[in-house]
Amino acid sequence: MSNSKPNNPLVTPSSSHNIPDFKQSVKLKYVKLGYHYLITHGMYLFLSPLIVVVAAQLSTFSLQDLYSLWDHLQFNLISVILCSTLLVFLSTVYFLTRPHPVYLVNFSCYKPDDARQCTRQIFMERSASTGSFTEENLQFQRKILERSGLGETTYLPDAVLRVPPNPCMEEARKEAEAVMFGAIDELLVKTSVKPKDIGILIVNCSLFNPTPSLSAMIVNHYKLRGNIVSYNLGGMGCSAGLISIDLAKDLLQVHPNSYALVISMENITLNWYFGNERSMLVSNCLFRMGGAAILLSNKRSDWHRSKYQLVHTVRTHKGSDDKCFSCVFQMEDPNGKIGVSLSKDLMAVAGDALKTNITTLGPLVLPMSEQLLFFATLVCKKLFRMKIKPYIPDFKLAFEHFCIHAGGRAVLDEIEKNLQLTDWNMEPSRMTLYRFGNTSSSSLWYELAYTEAKGRVKRGDRMWQIAFGSGFKCNSAVWKALRTINPAKEKNPWIDEIDKFPVDVPKFSAI
């Protein structure tokens, strides 16, 4: 079937000799891209003529001229010695004080057994079977799920899926062991690192902090060495994964030739809310089972086999503001049921924290063209009182890949809008939310695993990981790919099913 279309010429006869409309004939994004290249490579453009002049001058030197220069230096032995000593001293200071590079050797994400899969219908059935929720609040949870962006293959621990549920310390430990040991076992196989070689251990889990600690459980299970430097971070929310990376980076600066093992996870078993406060029911609908293990190294010999190098970490904490501090708050409801309350101010608080974080990160990563445009707009707005919109830097010029914490559809929608990202940029985050749900601090690693499974990571690519957490915090990490990742040689939760993605996630999906 063919549709008839008017056969209109692209240029009308009356205007065939006029200069074409610039906006219609040239896409402005390409003009902006050219401006970016001009400013970014401006130094090379200015230095190129100087280099040509110097090279031309050196080409006029004869062999006799070089001999004369050598004789001149021989008669200035003191100057040569002083210059050589200064050069050796400065080189020594540089090599002794420069920061150790931090390499990400490899990472793994835990994929639970199929028996722990929880469809949205099963979620509603289990919630109804507890007898804890009113009919109105069951319908509220249904509405949240239908608009959440979660799919039918997320995971919950056995204690929650069981009828009746059995939230107890023993079950919580079983969940923690399954997630931590499952991720670590896979990571050790990938890297061929022996447990005794690990010198630094950092575990972050916000809401489950038993005694002995989670880090002690790992030390005991893998028989790690007695002088291991171990930390257990709790109560720091979904952004704790990047806090752990930042802590590992600092520790690797003072512990040479070391491996650092970072575990990011959350525990669902003891943190399922059985009350009827709606601000606390949202967590039930979004949070799911998952975790990740990351191996970092400061050994230069690991450069050739590592995947990424850590470039920057930026941490923002808004806890001094009462509204920010209380927008994600663990508390008891009027009936004594413990849950995590999410304030209506959460989106505004997250936006303010993101603004502060990218203001700090921008000068570190943005090309000079974007910084000049931002500065010029700021001057015009503040100094000359011009009524113009603030310029939002194009972070797509700084990064090839984005891993944004899959906290929920609303969070992803706002970040996509405010940073002017594309569907392709947001795909790893949206697919992670759909396939695995909100796995808290580990979601960033499921997103990076998705990007690898799609074969998108090329050598030299830059990744931006950004996460939000209680407190309120917004943290960023920037990585640079050291090699091209071949999906055929990778093992991660997406590999066996990556051809099914991306999928269309409707704004509303009835249960």
C-alpha cells in the first residue's frame, strides 16, 4: 500500500537564488559539536605553528653546529650538573608523590535462582495473604507497581515469598550469605585472585548490620588473612556503593601493592514493612534482592588485565539541612511497625543534591567549550541581569555511558529531563529497574554489566556512575575503560538474555 504525497520541491522557485535558512539547512547540534572540537583542541592549534617554526630552525643546524653546542656545554659543567640534579630531584618527587592509579580488575553481580523470582501478581498475592494491609493500601501498592517500571522477573528472598512470611535473623543471614558469597565466588573465578591476596575489605549494607558484622562473615567464610583492613558501612542508603569505592581509593593510596574487595548489597528480609503508612509502603514495591562484588587494585602490573581505571569520585552531603536529612527516614509507625519513610520532598531534595554534585564534577570532566558556555551564561545572567535561561552543560560530551541509580521511574525521568539525556543513555538504568528492580547500592553495577553485555564499552570510553542515598547524599564516580569489552568472553547476569533487551516499558502496565 502506498500513500500519495504532494510532490513539493525542497526549494521554491522564487527563492532558488536566495541564501538558504541556516537553521533549516544545517543542524545546530553539528555547529555546537564543531565548536566543542575547536575549543577542546585549541591548545594544539596554537602550538602547531610554534612546533613547525622550531622544527624548521633545527633543520638548519649542521653537524658542526651540534659539535659547537656540545663544546659550549662542556665549558659550563657547573650549569649542567645543577640542571641535571634539579631534573633528577623533581622527577623523584613526582614519582614519590603522585597518586597510585586505582584499577577495577573486574566485578560481578549476583543473580538469584529462578525460584526467587517474583512477578507483580505474586507480589500482590503475598501482600494480601499476610493480612497486614488494608484493602485501600493493597490497591495503593497495586497502583505503585503498575507505574513503577518494574517487570515480572525481579527477585525477593525466601523469607518474604514464603506463606506466611518468616522475617527473622536466621533468614536475614541466609539472604546476606547467598548474595555476598554468590557474587564473591564468581568474582574470584573471573580474576583468579586468591582470598589471601586481598588486603582491604569494604562491605556496605544500609539496613542489616548484625554482630559479627557482614565483613566478619566474609573473613570467616573465605579465611582471609589476619591483617586485612576491613570496614562495614551501614545506614548510608543507596549511594553507599560509591562511598565504598571512594574509601577503597583512599586506602589504596596508603597500602601499596594491594587488592581491595568491595561488596555492595541490601537486605530485604528484616526490612519488609507490614504496616499501613503509605510513605513506608513504597519501599516494599520498589526494592528487590541483589548485590555486587568489585575488585580494585593499585598494582601497575594489573593494568593490562583490568577493565577500568578510576578517574574521579565526587561526594555531596546535604545532611546539614533538616528537610534533606529527614526525607528518607527509618522509623516506627503509630502501631510500632518499623519501616523506611519516603518524604514527598524527596524529588526536590534529590534535584538539589544532583545540582550541587554536578557543579563540583563539571569542571573536572566537561570539555572547555561547555565550561566557557556555562560561564558566559552565568556572567550574562548575574552581572548584566539578562533574562536568559541558565545553560545546562551537555554531559554527553564528557561521557559515553551513564549508570544512574535505578531508584524508581520518577527519579530516572527527572534526571533524563534535567541532564537532557537520550533514551540510549538511559537504557541501562531503565532495563535494570525493569529486570531486577531497585537493588539499592548495587544497581549501578547491574547497569554497567548491561552496557558490557550489549558490547558498547570500547577502549577509552568514559562512564559516569551517579547514585542518591539517605542523609541526603549524591555521589559520583567516573571511570575510563582500559580495553574494549568483548561480550562473548563475559559472564554476568545479562549475558544469557541480553538479546531480549531493550524492551518497551509502558508508563502504565495493569496487573
